[in-house]
Amino acid sequence: MYNVDNSTKVSTAFGTVLTIFVNIHSEDLLKTIVLASVGGVSSFAATLMVKFLIRTIKKRFQK
């Protein structure tokens, strides 16, 4: 049975994360930020529209 201590796990995880950060280009980072912003805004807008539709439908059926 293999025994892996916590320092080996942390070192492996840190090495993996460091390798990923080194290979990310600034254009990719900017594109990711822009896409995340657009996704967040569109998600918020969709939530507001659904809330508005639910209120409108409830008001129509309660009369």
C-alpha cells in the first residue's frame, strides 16, 4: 500500500497550478475576463427578466 503524505500532495498541486499560470498568455487572460463579465451581466439580466415575467403572470391570474 502506498503512503502519500500531505507535503507531496501540496507540492504536486502547487506545481500544477504554477505550470498553468506560466502557460497562460495575457490575451487569453483578457479574453477570459471579458467573457466572464459578459456572462455575468447576461445572467443577471436573464434573472431580472424571469422575475418580471413571473410577477406579471401572477398578477394576471390573481385577478
